[in-house]
Amino acid sequence: MSWIISRVFLISMMVLVNASRWPIMACLLCFGLVDANPNLAAAASPQALKRIESEFGAAFMLPLSEFSPVHQLSRHGRELVADARMNLHDDLLTKGYYTSRVFIGTPPQEFALIVDTGSTVTYVPCSSCTHCGPHQDPRFKPDNSSSYTVIQCNTPDCKTGRCGDNRQCRYERMYAEMSTSSGILGKDQIGFGQYSRLMPQALLFGCETTETGDLYLQRADGIMGLGRGPLSLVDQLVESGEMADSFSLCYGGMEDGGGAMILGAIPPLPDMVFTPSDPTRSNYYNLPLKELRVQGIPLKVDSGVFNQKYGTVLDSGTTYAYLPPEAFDAFKEAVIQQLGLLQAVDGPDPTYHDICYAGAGTDPEELNKHFPTVDFVFDNNKMVTLAPENYLFKHTKIPGAYCLGVFENQDPTTLLGGIVVRNMLVMYDRANQQIGFLRTNCSDLWSILPAESPTVPTPPSNNQSSPSDTPDSTASVPSNEEVGSVELIMALSTDYSAFSNQSSVFLSSMAAGLDILLSQVSLLEFWEENDQVIVRWVIAADPPEHQLSIWSAQAIVTHLQDHQVSLPQDFGTYNLRSWKFLPPSRWSWLLHHKNFNKVVIIVALVGVILFLAATGSVVYYYIWRYKDKSPVKYTNVEQVMTDEETLLGDQL
């Protein structure tokens, strides 16, 4: 028994010594508690394991030098950080587009930009704009950014070749609906939000001086150009070597709205259907569409109809789908033939002759009982199946009625807008000249993608303090440039009882205004002071094992300093008194790990094993030390006393 205990102890010590180079990772790997990624999978392969022979048996050691805590991609021999993960907002029905938030300048100024794969330039209204509409955010102020530079005509950055006043480089864009945007080209730091692993980059963008048409009327601030071209946001990031040549979009469903965008590469997911996309044909993302099927029946049109002019183009900035006349007529008739007892009704707008039918109920998930499926068949025999929500939109006046979101295009190009890819993850894999499709729930996309730890960018240099006009303003930036949370103290012009009853409304309003999750916001304390309510609250990363980038943390502070968050009238006005950045907890990633309970059990078991091994070794040591010594012979006390009395009697 002692030999077994000693052996267990020595083996345990050997394992601990070998694992001490990376004890936590080694423990988690052994019990399968970390998420798989390509680096871990490669390192755990049989070829990467080294066999160790000893007198106690054999063991396998993992070469820790092959691990990398950040998933990396290679382009031209350079290691790249993947990706910027961004939420999408708005929806097709009410706005006709989806937007994402970007941050431009130092300190950052925030904007809502339409994600548009059909545009090749990114632009926002400039403070000097002479004809710009009333958009949802203030115009960009170049003078307020210490990192902004104007592009001159005689520089390589003047990609358009157009010159304006003062030899400044200009851009101009016109769209099919005759809206226009024009202005000057500038370069500034552009960031992509708190979940971005892409550091803010100096990128070219348009500073609008004039806009017309729908661009003037829309609520969104501007356009995020994701098409192919030297001014495209994607091309610039790829050319600078900061991002892999790929991005993905995922639009929410008919009821959900919103969605997600990923700048950079993600691993292809199971069941994703890929089809080629020829980058030499045009700057648009084209598809080799050969056939349309309605409820499995092919349309009786020649396949060449989908290959005219620009071919079949996937354009995220367009709301609906547009087919050439012969294809549209065949599609419309094929759908109508499948509608059974549904009743034709007038469209919501009398100026348009929409094709609408009522009687399908109000639950979009039940639409497949009333409307047919539609298949896109590509020339590589790959097929993408569309649900009814991918070609229908809700009637805004008649409950249970839906209208055809596919229209006739007077242009021979086949144009597939955002409606076609509702609840569809679309991967624009430009590096491999292909586009992938996967039907999924876009409102829950982050849960099916591999988790990525954010890369903390370098903070801007001139926004590291809170307002100077408040005597109690404080600011601290962690030396390691990682922010675990932002603690804020704010004064509200309301009374104590009113705030006490609506503190949850305060938190939800702040979360919505700052475009963060409600789970990231928590109330620490509040008290009454000089007819005001002083609130101390905190904003943390979500999930907790991540950190906030300093860029994102400072953007939050800037928003509150500039009163860009609107609160309900019951809270009156607010003033940010002070703020400070708190470093992340050293153990927060472990405490909030999804397998934390398993980790605790494993650590406890290891502790018990070590305790038993140590105790057994001590027992074994003493047994071994005294095993050859003669035992001590003890004499009975009564016998000793009798012998003494006998001896005393003899003496007398």
C-alpha cells in the first residue's frame, strides 16, 4: 500500500512540474473545458504530442510553444488579427436598410452607417456640409479630431483623381434612385466598437458637403462602403494587412430586425453553401445564378436571363429583389399558383401596385404553410433555399397579409437585396472568390460562432480625463491598457423617490442610448444631494471574461459628456461628474467561465489527491525508518512491585 501511495505522489509531482509552464491551460485541456479552435486542434493532434518514458510509465506532453491565445490568419506571410464583430440595427420594413455603429476621429465621434456591399466608399456628413439632411447623429467635426488629415490632390491617397478648391481631393457618388453624395476625402482613425479585435485604423473616407434624394431624407448618417475598390473599407483594411480578405453579414428575420456583421474571417460553418463570385466582372458581388425554382418546380426561363449586364448581384444596401422582366413574370405566376385559398388584397401604398395576399396569419414562422419555398440554383449545382420571409414583406395595414418583395427590374441585371438574406449568414470570402450562405437565426449569431477575446487597441491621446470643470473629476487608465469596467458618477435633476421607483428604467435607457447590453449595466448606489440625485453606476464588458477596449470606454465617456444619451423626462437633465476606468479582475475570466464549477471540482480533486499522497508518503517514511528496530519490552507493574518486596524481605 505504501508503495502505491508513494508512486501516486511521485507521478503527481511529475505531472505538476511538467504542467507548471501553463498549469491552467493544461488542466482545462485535459478535461475538455476550453472551446476548440484551429490552433488548439493542431497542437492536440497526435503528431504534436511528445511521448515521455520513465520508470513510472509513459506520458504525453503537449509542446506549449505551439499554442497561441489569439486565433491568427496569414496573408503575405504576415500574422493578422481576426475580426471586428458588430451589431446591426434598424430593419428592412421601417427603414429599408441596416446600420452599424462606427467611431471616427480622436476623440471618437459616433455614426450610424448603412452597411452597403454595393458602395465602394464610406462617407458621413461633414460639419461644413451646405446641403445635408437631419440625420440621427451630429455631423463629423474635423477640427475636433487631432488625427484628421485632408487628402490633397497630388498625393497617392487621392484615389478618385478629382480636385476641388484648395487642391483638396474630392469624391462623387450617384445611385440608381438618383440620390447623390459628394464631398472631400479625408483620413482619420476609424474604430468598430467594443467587441472589435481590429484596432482603430487610419482609413480614407468621405466628408460630405452635399447630399440629395434618399440620402438627404434617411435617418442614418451615411454609408459604409463594403464593395470592391480602393476606397472600400474592406479593401483598405486588407491592403494594410490588418484584416483577412473576408467579411460576413447576417440580417435579422421578419420579426426580429437588427443582425450582425463581422469584418474579417471566421471558420466556415457546417452546411454552409458556397458558390463562386468573379471579382473581375465588376466591383459588385455577383453570383452565377442559373435557375429559380418555386416549390421545387423550375421557372421556364432561359438560364442566360440571370447573366445579363452585371449578372446576378448581391447588394446589401438594396431593400428588395429585382428580376429582369421575363424572369419576374414567370416568378410571380409560379408563386400565385401556389397560394391556394389566400385572398388577393390591395397593397399598403396606393401609388404602387404591390402583389399582396391575406389570410396567412400573423405568425411569420407559419408562412411556409401558405407560401412556397424558393430555390436559387447556381452553376456548380449548389442550391440555397429561401423561406417565405426571404421574398415577402408584411402588409402594414392588413393583419395577416403579406406582399411580394420581388419586383420587375427595367435593367437586365438581377439584383438581390437584403430581403433575400433575412436570417441568412452570408460570408463574402473574397480571398477565395466565393460567397457562402447558411440559414440561421441572426439575432442569436454570436452563440454559434467561436468565441474570440478582444484585442485592446491603443487609446487616443487626448481623451483620458473627465470634464475639467468639475472639481471632483477623476480618471484612471490601467497601465496594461485593459479596461474591465467603467465606473461613473452622475448627477440627475430629479427627486430621490422618483429615481428610486424607476432606477431600472434609468439603466435600460442608458444601455439603449450607449448601444450596449442591459446585462453590462449595473447600479452601485444613489443618494440625494442639493435637490439632485447622485448615481454611481458601472458599465462592464459582456461576457465578463472579455475586456472593454480603452477606445470603447472613452467613447462611452464622450457620449455622456456630450449629453448624446436621451433619458425619459422624469429623470430631468444629467451631468457626468466623474468617471474612472477599472482594470479587469485577474481571475474574472475564470470565475465567469462557463465550466467554472467543473474547474472547481477538478482543483478540489487534485488537492485531495495531493493531500492523500503527502499523508501516505509521511506514513510510509516513518514505517520505513523504524521497521528494522527491536521492539521495546514492557514489564507488568504488579510483577515489579512483587519482586521488590521479595528482595526487601531477603535483606531483612
